[in-house]
Amino acid sequence: IMVRNFKLNSDFDADYFMFGIISHLHDYRLIWSINDKMQLRLQKVEDFKVFQDKKNETNSFSLYYYNDPQSMKVYYFISNNGEKGLLFPEQKQTGYFFLVKGNVSPELKKDIIKNIYTIVNVLTVHTIAIDKIKNADNFFSDLELNMLDWAKKNKEEKSRKE
């Protein structure tokens, strides 16, 4: 009998680009400014719930979402501070994460940093190497499952109203 080991390779870091934002603003104030500066339509969706193994509990994080069919990009804005601690403890200083799913050119990276940095009360914006985030694969699969669940609930709600 031959035992085979299989390893699942994921390419979330190829699909996503992550920015960290340090600001004292509340998420809704920051979102309003980001939408205004970048011509986006990020909207609040159901909180992002994550089961944290070390604490053996579920934590909730504020989540905003916008799917831009023209640019074929999806934007996420997630708070690092949840009800029961940080989403990414290794990013203690970072208050928020701005994720872009899709092809992010160097010009777009510069534009995002420039636009967010010019928002009053944003202290800094920095890129985050996804491969430096612990459990990044779990995070991205949880995020995508969370969004599928939200889309399903949203669709059911719309069909009930019709």
C-alpha cells in the first residue's frame, strides 16, 4: 500500500492585494471619504465572522464591499478590530484593511495609496504582503464563503419582496 500526501495550493495572494490603513476615524466616516475620493460604492454588508482557534470563539469584524463590473475588481474594507480582539494580531497598528481582488497594476496601487493618504485623519496607508499574514489562506477562504452566504441571503430577501 502506497500512502500519498496531497497538498492544496491556493493562490489567494495572486488574486488579492492588501493595504493597511491607520486612522482614528470610524469605519463609516472613512468609507464615505474613500468612496468620494476613489469613485467607489463600498457598502456595509453583514459583519465578517471568523472563528478564532486560539480563543475558541467567533469574532465579528465590520465589512464593506463593492463589486465593480467595469474594472472587473472587487473591493473589500475590513476592520482589524472586532468585538473580541484583532483580526490579524501581527498587524496591531493597522485599524483597517482595504483589499482589492483582481489585477492591481502598479499605477492603481499608487493611486489607492495617494487617494486614501489624502483623507483627513488617515495617519498612513501601507501595502501588506499577503504571504506575511498568518493563516492568510484561511482568511481569504472565510471571506469568500462569507460573501457567498451574504449574496445568497440578499438574493432570497429580494425574491421575498417581489
